[in-house]
Amino acid sequence: MSGTFGDRSGRQGRLSQWLRGRRPKEAADDAGGRESLLLAAAGAGLPLAPAAHPAPGYRCSCDRVGCPTPARHPVSFAWQTQSTTDRAQIERWARHQPQANFVTATGMVHDVLDVPLAAGREALDRLLGSGVEVGPVAESDDGRMLFFTLTRGTPEDEDEWWPCELDCHPETMDEHPGLRWHCRGSYVLVPPARLPGDDRGVSWVRGPEHPLPDPLTLLEALTDACARHAGADAGPQGAAWPLGR
């Protein structure tokens, strides 16, 4: 699906160039541009669902007192079944909820390798310099870089599912400062999204017109960069990764 979408390089390339020239809040507040970018993500096969958005005073639009992940979580407990690539549904959501962020559910079509921003930038330069096919990449102003890949979380045998707990319990996210592999049961914000604070958000570095790569083609560069930036060996982090398939 991503490969077919990537053939439409003219229009979608212009979307990526447009977004790179704008700050996240500007992009999210531009209704037409926001909707076009959400539809581009859905057209690339990324299933979307509405998410919370920032409220005044660094708060979240949800009703939870002391929300641990303000503006970074879905608005419905049924987000996994609600997530869709249906153009008409996403248009309705975007127009009826003009302030909403959106999440994309991982482990269906795609996974996301989520790394510290400095490590991600280093790895991205290395990968592109080596001629590796890198797919969509997003930056978050809370210090993370997101590499979108094909999923490895949908084996034919249900007993082989590798569930991801990283975002199912968002209050534990600080315990995973290195590489996070978002697969089945997880989600990430999809650009354009706004975060609490002035002019902070999530934006594309490489847009969704780029075909999704196999995650293993990126993994070595990402783990090496994370290890260098953490000042420690990256080996123990790999113990739970789904490398068996």
C-alpha cells in the first residue's frame, strides 16, 4: 500500500516541503493543511483515531485530573477498533474536532521505532548516507524521533503476537528512555499534532509518501546511536524485541 502511495510523489512531496517550512502549531492550526496531511497519512495506510489536545495551563483536553500524557493519548478507550484509513470518516473527525490531535495505531500495518531525538538525527544521517531506504520519519518537540516501518507484529499464528506495553501504560514511559518499539497495542501521535507549551508539536521530517521499510534495516543504526548517546551498551535493550520472525 505504501509503495503505491509513494508513486504520487508530486503532490505528497509538496506536502512534506510545506510542512518542513512551518512550525507544528501553524500546521495544526491551518485547517486545510491539517486535513490534507491527515488524509495523506491515512492514504499511506496509517490507521488514525482522534486524540486529546492541549488545554490552557499546560493541561490536557481530557477530564483526567493530572493526566500523565497531556495531548498525547486517544480520546476513546476503543481507539484500536476505531482506528481507520477511511477518508470520509477522517474528514468528519477533522472537521468536527478542529483542535484534536490524532494517533495512529501500530501493529496493524506499521510499527514505529521511537528514539531520543539526538540519536535519531544521527542515525537518520547515517542511514541516508549509506543509501538505506528510510520511510516516514517524524520529530516530536518532547525530544523524540519516530521512524515508521512495516509491522512485524502480525504473524499468522496468534500465539506469536508480540504485544507492546509501552503506550498501554503511559505513566511508565519515563522508564524506557532509549529505543521504544511500538507494535501491537500501542500508538503514536501522527503529524501534525500539538503538544502543551508554546509552539510545540509533532511534525514530519520525511512524509508518509515514503514507502515503509522493514524495521530490521534500520535497527542497527538506531541501537548504535542510542548506545552512543546513552553512554552504555545497547545489548540488554534488545532482549524483548521481536526478532524471532
